[in-house]
Amino acid sequence: MKKFVETISNIWKIEELRQRIIITLGLLLVYRFGAQVVLPGIDTSQLAQLTSNTEQGILGILNAFTGGAFANASVFALGIMPYISASIVVQLMGIAIPYLQKLQKEGESGRKTINQITRWLTIAICIVQAPAYLFGLGALGVPDSAFILGKGLDFIIPAVIILVTGCVFAMWLGEKITDKGIGNGISLLIMIGIIATMPQSFVQEFISRTANNTGGIMFILIEVIIWFLVILASVLLVMAIRQIPVQYARRTASGGYEKNVMGSRQYIPLKLNASGVMPIIFAQAIMFAPSLLGRTFNDTAVGQWMEVQFADIFGLAYNILFAVLIIIFTYFYTAITVPTNKMADDLKRSGGFIPGIRPGKETGDYLDKIMSLITLPGSVFLALLAVLPAVVVKLMDVQAGWALFYGGTSLLIMVGVAIDTVQQVNSYLLNRHYDGLMKTGKNRKVA
């Protein structure tokens, strides 16, 4: 504990890092405050049913991503997800549109143009989603009496403007955290929203176990231990890499061959899970379709079965299809985001080669083969983590809200962002000759 306190003290001694942490916490506080501000014209005392209907299912996941703003009918009800959707669309369009491909190769100026395109696309998505959210409040349990000004244009137009502005402001907060804070601004906003719903979910699980005599404190302890083990497995998935040895011919031109080979050997790190949480997000977006299709053809036996089975996110049929889609999308997203041929060309240009493999096309084929081999266990592991909430609900009778933290997008985002944030802080500590967060915390500053 003493060394941990000393490490925190070392962090506070670095003025630049201290300022960045304070700015980050301040901007996150602004985001959390905005999540509690209800849209003008809505009676907050009549939102209880909305809160109840967004505790489970896909709406529960969406509400977790917005930090409860979705259920509060807040000015930040759309959260940062329209920006995430726009980023995904632009990234996928970059495969097929030559103009975007050209921008991607232009360095910093191209990146700025792509960011501007993403911002405008975010606003377009918000303009579509905002009216859909407002008109959907009635179906989610908000009575007409809750709309003080009614549902006319005098309410809809200002509310749409506020929702769009709220999303743009959240996007601005994320970019400022990236520029002026400790980085990963958009990811931190999502993570802080997810974490905000965790205490309430845990309290509900605790009350359920103790008040209903369904395991008591001992079962809560078992759940927490399993949760920590799942987090450990998630960390391993995020951090796991396959190292491909690389040698550089230029660096072995002088001196003894063996000596220089050992001294110049480097590695290409290929991540076991190169696609991150994107396959889960893609799969969840498509999982609306089976239930909607079943509702469309509910006059048939197959349609009725689909409507019932795929409406339950913890059901067997839902999770089998969910897992299969995650594996498919993992391969798809890895193929479009890991340019093995470009890696091979860059390696050849820099005078590097993989021992036993010819530079150029053969190196590209070899890297592609390795990526295909390591993506299989990575995709299966990712699918298992994604369906784990359903497993703990069915086998351990865990509350749905708390079960969502046992896997899926929520857990992987928290783990990934936490690791990135620790690495950012670590870099500041090591640059100032301190041990990192994962070290003893002892001051190693040279006098």
C-alpha cells in the first residue's frame, strides 16, 4: 500500500501529467452532469417506466453506453454512439471509395479531412436518430402526459436540435480529452458511461441475493471472484500477440554474421484479437433483424418462433447465432484493417525480411496465413466472452443488469480503455525516470 501511495505521489509530481489528469476528470464530470439534465418539456416524474424498460435487453446495453442518459431522456440521450457509427461507416467506405483511400495515404492532412467527414456524418446520423428517439419514447412507456408541451413541432424541433447539439458537444469533449487530457477521449466517455451503471447493477444483485435468500453473501463473493477471472481472461485477449521475427539486411552488413543477426532481430507484433470489440458491435446491430423478421411473418409458425427466440438476448438461439456472427465478423474486420500486403511492402522497402521467407508477395502471403491462424482462436475466445452474460444468467441466475458486466462489449471496452490509459500514464512516469504503474512505485530519478 505504501508503494502504491508513493506511485500516486510520483504521478502528481509531474506537472504536465497532473494537469492532463485534472482536465480529463473535469471534462468527464461535465459529461456525467449533462447525462442527468432532462430534455426541456418532459416531466421527469413520469419517466419511471422508461427506466424500467431500459434495464434489460439491447436497450439495457444502449443505456449503459450512454451512462443512463438514454433512460433519463437526457440532452445526452444519443450519447457518443452516432460518432462511433459514423467512424465505422467512414472506415468501411475507405475500402471502396478511392477518394478516402487517397486521404488515408496523405498523413496528417488526410487524417484531418477524414475527421471532418466523420463529424458531418455524425450530425447526419443524429438528425435521423433524434426524431426516432423522441417518437419512440411513447413505445418505451413514457405517457403522453409527460410531454408538457405535447408532441407537436414546438417540442420536436427544439428537442431534436438539443439532442444533436448534445451529441456534438459530447464528441467535442472526447476530442478535447484526447488533445488536452490523457488520450482516448471517445473511449473514456463510453467507459465512464458503462462504469456509471455498475454500482446500481451490483446493488440490485446484492439485494436480490440477500433479501430473497438465493445464496447470500457467499454467492456474491463467488460471483465477484468469477468476475475478476473473466477480467483477467479479457486482459489476456486484449494483450495477446504473435511475434513474427524480422531481420534487417543493412544492419548485418558489417561484423560477424551471428552477432549482428542477434543484435538486429526485431518483431512484428500481430494481435490475437486485432478487431477489438467491433465484431460484437456489428453482430449486435444485425441481431435486430431475426426478431423483426419474425414479427413481420408472425402469421407463420417459423415467424412466431423467431419472434420469441430472438427477442430474448439471453436465449439459446439468440446466443448461438450471435457467436457465429462474431466469428464471421472477426475474420471480416481483421481482413480489412490489417493490411498484410502493405506491411510486407513496407518491410521490403526498409530492408527487412522474415527469416526463410522471400520479401514481397511471399511475405504478404505468410503474414496473411499467420493472421488467419491466430484469428480463429481469437474469434472463438471473443465469441465466448460475448455470450458469457447469457451463461451466467441461465446457470447462476444473476440479475440481467449485473450479468452484462461479465462479458461482451461493456467488459472489453472497460478493459481495453483501462489498459490504454495505464500505458499513457506509464509513458509519462518512465520518461521522468520513475517506475511505471505496474512496478514498485520507487523513485528512480537520477540525481
